[in-house]
Amino acid sequence: MNKIAEREANAKDMQPVAGPAPQEESLQSSFLDPDLDDPESGARLRGAILEYSGREISGWIVDARSLTASVSISLFVGPHAIEETRTNRPAPTAIGSAKLIGRPGFRIDLATPGARRRLARALRNTSVDRGQSQIYLRVSLDDGEFFEIPLFDNIAADELVVALGFSGDDYTDLLIPSNNRTVTAAPDPAGKQVRHVCFYLPQFHAFAENDRWWGPGFTEWTNISRMRPQFPAHQSPWFPADLGFYDVRLTETRRQQAELARRYGIHGFCYYVYWFQGRRLLERPLELLLEDGEPDLPFCICWANENWSRRWDGSDAELLLGQNHSLDDDVRFIDDMAQLLLDERYIMVDGRKIILIYRPSLLPDRQRLFEVWRARAKELGIGELLICNAMTFGEFDPRDLNCDAAVEFPPHTVSTMEQPLSELGAPPSFTGKVYDYVDAVRSSLGKTYDFPYFPAVMPRWDNTPRKGSRGHVFNRSSPEAFEVWLRDAASRARRSQFADPIVFINSWNEWAEGAHLEPDSRYGRAFLEAVRRVASSEPISTQVRSNPDLLDCLSRQELEQAMKEAATHVQLLATLHRSEMVYSGLQYTRSGIPVEARGASENPPESLLVIENINSQTSERVVVDPRSTVLVRGWVCAGGTFEASKHRIAFLILLSADAEKKDQNGYCLIVDWHERFDVKKYMKAKGRDCYFGFQLSFFLRDIPDGEYQIAVLEVGEGSRALIRSSHSIIVRR
């Protein structure tokens, strides 16, 4: 339930200030009710905003119905999430108006470069519509009810920009704050080497309990096989590419996984362990890891200590196998895991074996339990432990959970608004939720905490294979956006207190949640390539710099480089922005062929068009479903038609292969267009030859069923060339 927090009648007449607000009682009461003498009556939300400026927002807030509960607080500018936090200490059960110490305070730091960037972007995007530029705090309580507390609601837009520390005249300052240090590439203190560790799901084999609960032979592949698109822009289905529908009990499968991970810069895997009072499920892959040594990679474990239920989310509904935690039972966990922890491949951080616990809040008497674990680990020769909590379900701070450090666990740790289903064209049968992946990435950039933590990212998220029309989807995910997020996470990891930093990735093979790095039928190895570039410290890819949706996620140096490379496309990108084509990241095919094709020379000497893959398939004839998007990647050389220094644009053309349907063609404008120096070197090309790579996502709107040959039309200064390929797509409804 959404409520606007009640304020006194004179609150609207108060002028917000640019600097720290005075801490008089009148200011406090103008935002919230600070009285806790009688929690039983009056407003549910109690507290005070003590400072609200361009540098920070701070104060204290409690839920009058549950004074000891921590509450979640997020700062929004219109629909844009800027930063989030929680009240960091529980309040005493008995608290009076005279007791200010002990009330659960919060602080949102707006001085960090990441927060400044997100704030600037939101101000820029909402300044054209004052109805959407309200700045407010969203306070979310444990039972799902939330309140919105307006800030700066009686101030002009230009004054607001200045009040928050930005220049009202200089556009650049909306990306690079004038009152903060220049955003630069993150230094590499002490030469820290970041390791990338992927969560690993051992669910890809049949076992007795799954056979009994879900049917004979059930694995995660069962869910994947029944995927269906839920709305027009839904990137579904996806299927495994290089490794196929594998069984993790096979040594060769696990060896191939290790080879693939190692090749693309993955340091190791973090295996989920399912342990119920001494009973283990999905244990076979870990047993084989010790028996035959495959996959031969470093590893660690995460205890998935929830209930096992039909809802897949650890809830008690439709319980299949319960976690009946007790201190007497849980102390045995460390003994049962000893053989794994003693393995020489087990991952250590600063000399300590790292153990993750998915929900430590479910463990009774954690302090005593962890003391026993540590003592027992020394007795067994395991050594020191680094016990970490996964940042899930609002349980973030390891100090509140008796843990040593926390591990981010997206999507739990990202902030983004839901996308209206009506705008996505979703049918009434779809009752799930859709979020914006790019906005989630932006909300995570530069995020820090005041406790030890390990950053984490996710390549995608889509659990419709499990939940169908009730699933949650992060729309607009891409290898380029993932690369931006991963680079930022690596930078944050280097700045952490750990000498051996780790970035966790969710995950290697969560296929039924769409969060997998393993090659699939839509993107091939593109997400793995992003990991390789970051792990090997390569410069940010051209694909990222040429993506207008990600420009405000780049550092100043990267932004300047992007502007240089995109100089020839500025007008085109502006046109695309105005037409809102960029928002979806897709195009719709236009009927016919471009007028520029008239008089173009066909297949000029030494020209060549190579289609590398269509929807990650390398066959020359690929069947596509017009209800789903089509992704084409390749490169083209127009021979000697163009000079290397001359600019040109290009179109992808679909030419009907049916002689009776010659007029039923289609085309799209190629936006992602970059020179392929690697191909030029491989081809031992002449100096004037240009090899341009491209990729294009599009919907086949108004294209009838049939077969269409793929061609590229290049248009330059006084020259035009149409180059055909041997590849074709078969549109089949």
C-alpha cells in the first residue's frame, strides 16, 4: 500500500535549503511525527529528517508497530531510484520521547561519484516534466506497506539543480558534478588482482527426490524446454549452445565447463550446498568434484539453508523439505563440509576459507554457532574461516548477522522501478513483473557500504521458465550493459579492504532464472567475452561506447572517447532518441528496400559479406519466429568502392527468395557499426580496404512467411554498394 507521509499544515510553506537543514524540532515534525511516547496510536511512521541537501539525506525512522525492525529507505527522483539504505540499528523495545540515542538512524550519501551520476541523470531526464521531478524518500516496511516522503517539493527546477550541487548552465556538469572530484578511472591500489567467481547450480541431473516431487527425470532443463515469450519484447526462449542439455554427472561435461570458464577469465565456482539436518540433496556433483577432480577450478560453497518448496523461493508454502534449524544440528555442518574445505582448490580470502550462507538470519544462536564452527575448523586443520552472508531479503549488514562480511546478491541488491505492463504490450494473462536492467545497472554503479562486502553482478534475470506468466523479468539486458556493471564491480572490489578481492557473478548456470554465463542460443559467448575483457584489463569495448543507453554510465575519459568514435553518428542517434527506438534497443523492419539501393553496384569486386551468426546460430539457413527478436552479427567489406577515410551508413536488407514475392522485402538501419581491424589483419587486406563489423536486433513486423536472403547496402559519398551473403532467414509463424 502506498501512502504519502502526513505532514503539518505549514510544511508546504517551508523552503528547503541547499545546505544542511537545522535540527530544530519544527523541522523534524514538518516531515514525520517524532513522538514515540504512544506507539499504539497515531501515525505508523515516526521519525525525523535531520538533513537533506545535495551532499546527504539523514535522520531516523521507525515503524511504530515494530520498533525493533529495520526499515528500507530509498531516494527517488520521479521514477528513478538514486540510492538505498536501511536503518542500521534496531531500536530498544521501550523508547520514550526523551531518549534520542538508540533510535535507528539512516544516512544516504550523495557525495559519491556514482550517486552524483545517478542523481544528475534523473534530474536531466525529469526536468522537462515538473510533474515527474518530485524528489522523495520511499520507506518500505516489512509487511509490504510503504510511505513516500516528499523533499524539495516547493522549489523551482533550476533552483533545485543548484541546490543539489550542480551547475544550471553547464550540460557537462549534469554528468560530472561541479562540486565533486572529477570522475576518473579507478586506481589499482597495491596492484590488487580481482578474481571472478560464479555461483554454480548443481541441479542438472536427475535424483530420487526430484523424481518423486516433480516427475521422473526432472531437471532444470525440463523448465527450460517449456519456455514461451510472455510479451512482445521478451527475449524468450533461450537454449544451451556449446554445452547442450548436459548432465553434470558426466566427467566430460564438467571438464568442458572448466575449460570454458578458464578461457574467459572465470577464477572459480561457488557451489550451492543443500544440507538439511545432516541430509544432503544435489550432492553428487560435489562428490564427483572430489573423486575425479573435475571441474579443475578453485571453488567455495554457499549453504542454501532455506526450505525446499514448490515455490522455488524458500517459502513455507507447499513445503517439500523443511530446514528445522537448531544449534545441535547446525554445528555438524562444518564437519560434513570438512573434506571440501580441506581441498587444496578451496578459495581463500586473505588466508581464510570463505563460506557463504544464503540466509543466516534463520540460524538460531548464530554467535555461538559460528564460535563452534571456528574452533572446529582449527581442530580439523581447515584454518581460519571467513563467514559471509548473502545480501538477500533486506538482510545486508553482516554485523547484524554475526558474519564477517557480506556478498551482494542481485537482483536483491538492485533498485529499479517496475515497467508498466501496458507499455510493453503484455497480455492480461501475464501477471508477473518487468524491470529495466539498464536502470538496475545505473543504480548499482559506485555503490558502497559501511561494512566489509564483496560486489556481485548478474548477466540477466528472467525466472519465467519456473514461474511462467507469474515470473519476474529484467528487460533490456545485454552483454554491453553487463560489461559496464562488471567493470564497476571490479573497481569497487579493488577499493575494498580485502587484499584478495572477489567479484561474484550470479551465475554460471542458473538457466531457469535466465542468469547464466554459459553460451546460449541468443547471445552465444557474448557475456563470457565481457568477462574476459574485464578480467584481462582490456579497454571498454566499442559496442559499449557506441550504445547511447550506456553513455551516462561511463567515466569522463570513456565518455570523451565515445563522443570521438560516435562523431559521425550524433545526428543519427539524436533521431533515434526522438523516435524512442533506442529505449527498446530494437528496430522494426520497414517494408521494401531503401531508395539508396537504386543504382547501387551489386557485389563489387573483392567485396564480401560474412554473417557470423543469426540468433547465435551459425547455419546458413535459420528459422526465426516473427514474434521474437532476430539478432544478426557479421562483417562486411565493400571492396574498393569506398575510401577508408570516407564516412558511410549501412542498411541490412532482407531480399525475398521467392520469385513471385520480389516486392516483399524488408530493411533496417545498421546502428552498431565499427571497423574490424582483427578481420582486416586476418584477411591481409590492402591499406584502403575497410572491414566493418555490425550487429542488429529487430522485429520482423509486416514480413510475410518465407525465405529471405541477407544483404548489406553501404551508402557513402557518391558511392553505393549492395553486397549479398549466402545466409538467409526463414520466417515461419
